[in-house]
Amino acid sequence: MNFGRMVLAGLVLSGVVVAQEPPQVMVSPRAPVQSGPMGTVTGRVMLGDTQRPARFVQVMLEKVPVEGAATDGRDFGGFGGGGGAVKTGADGSFTATRIAPGDYYVLAAAPGYMSARAEAQALTNAGAQPADVLARVPVVHVSGDSSSSVTLTLNRGGTISGRVQWEDGSPATGVVMNAVAVAKAVALPAALQVLRGVNGGGGGLTSVTDDRGAFRLLGLASGDYYVQATIDTRSMFGGGGPQMRGGGSQILIYSPGVYRKADSKPVTVRVGDERDDIRMVLDLSALHTVSGHVSSPNPGQAIASGTVQIVDTTDSTVSAAGQIGVNGDFAIPFVSAGNYTLTVSQASTQAVSQQGFRGGRGQAPMFQQLQMALAVTDTDLSGVNVSLTAANTGSQ
């Protein structure tokens, strides 16, 4: 009998049966083995707009890189000599023990308040230099067998909120909402990559509408944003549902209810602003189905699989795709009016199984990719017939 069984037997003999689980030892894969004296960091996190304590929020330390010093990429977090975080208490205070000597950035985040990384991204987009950005981040110095203290203030970001409804007036529930920055984000310099995200805070660039169709996007840096709704049409049971938006079954709609960013009116928000006037109507009746048939020039070669994709000629983010069925037919639903480029690719005479594999033995004739112009107006577009050319005319 091994030791574990002996323990269980002893518990049974004493008349008490207790489910025993091995103790959980949390070891960060990035945590270096520390030796020598360790320090303690104490501090407090405050909310800048209310001057009240930030209660039960995550706090993390990130090691300040030492120029010219070798690093194995594991010296982040700091707590217990490695990765991790602590939470503030009811008064906003925290204590982190067993911190390896060195200098650390102090990071925290709370819902609705900007994280250090979000602020760094906004400043970088505005042209700030990395040194100026880092100068705004609190730093604490830790030495062995000593205690260091720091106070961190979180700044409230902007908020965009509103309601979403279907064209029949009912609330659009379970719709994923996003705040998409109009200005293209500038890649963060290497010096700012140390400002990692903190769990449970700040970035609320995504929300899901509730039972009333209401949504709320939090912690936004100052700027202009598109408000984007994403409708997921995928079936949980598979079976060849419509493939939308470049392979994912999604419909993208922008405030106030248009299908292209160029037609959307951006929302301007500043730090601390509350924009609660967004109303969106998701009009699925304005979307149409494009259907047709893909064929081979040879009567004995029937197309049985492949992909048909359409991409808007003025906005490549507006796209949709459908699979070719065993009879050569295809259908692409939820297409908005516009001018598109239709592309047929990966066409084959072999059918695709429910598991996504082409059946049959031997090499099936494959066909050249084909592109053609396609205009979708205010009605469904059917009868889109496409004839392909064999890629290898010698194959049978």
C-alpha cells in the first residue's frame, strides 16, 4: 500500500472519510529562481476622478529593464520572485512580499479606468516618445530585507453606451459590440512592451448587449471610434452553415446601422466623457443572398466542393464566403448592396465530408482560381453561373 492509500485508510478507520487533494503549488513558468534577501512593496491604489480607494483591483509589478543587462524574459510580475499579482483591500491598499531586488513599474487596472498600456498606446498614437510615456508610470525601488511604498492613481477613461435593436423594434440581445479606433494604432516600441495588461481592468473595448439591447464600452482613451456590432450566425451543430466574413459566420454593422466604415459616423470621446446617446438599428432585411452554380467545361467533371468569396471593391473588410455543394451550387447570405469581386478557389470534383475532408481516392481534377466582378443591388442575386478552367488539362 502506498502512502496515499495509507492516509485514506487511516481516515476511514477513524470514522471520517475526507476527499484528499494534493496541495497546489503555483509556480510561474517565467519565474526565475531567486536567492538572497527579498523585499516588500506596500502601496495604495486610488481612483483619480473620485479620490476614493480602488477596492479589490489587481496590482502587478513589471521589472524595469536594465540597459545592457542580460535577460531570459522571465523577470516579470515580481511577486514571490516571479509572475503573479495581488489585490487591493477595502481601503485600496496592498502588500506584496518576497520581491526580488530591482526597480519595478507598478501597474493596476479597474473597470472603466485606463490601464497603463492603454494610456501608452494613446500617447504613442499621438507621437509621444517612449521615455516620456514611461515617465508617467509609477516606479518603485526594491532592495533586500526592506519595505518600499508607492501610491498609484487610476484615470477614468471615456465611455460609449447606448441601445441596439432589430428592424422590427425588438431589442438586439447577445450582440457583441466593439469600439474600433478610427486612427490606425501605432506599434508600441519595444521599450513599452513591458507595460503588459492587468487582469480584470480597464479595457472595455468589447461589450455584449443585454436583454434590453443595452451596451457599455469602458475605459476608452481620447479619440474617435467606430461603434461596431458583430452578429454571429454560426450553428453550434455545424453541418455546413453559411461561411461569412472571410470564413467566420459574422455580420458586421456600424453605427447607426450601416455596413461599411466609410458610411459610419465616428463617435468622439475624451477621457472622462460619458457618451450615452448611441442608438443602432440592425436591419437584416437590407441584406441579400447571392447564389449560383459553379461548373466545369467538361460535362463529365462536376464541381463538388470549393469556396466562393466576395470582397467589396472599396472596403476589403466587407466580405463574405460560401462553400460549393456536391451539386455545384453555392449560396452566400447576408450580403449588403455594393460592388464586389467574386473569387472561386479550391474547386474540386471531390466532395467535402461533414468532418471537412474531401472524399474519394486518387487525384481529383483541380481548377484554376477565377475572379469576376459582381454587383449586388437591393434584391437577392441568383443565377450567378461560373464556368472554371481545369488547372491540369491532362488529368482525368
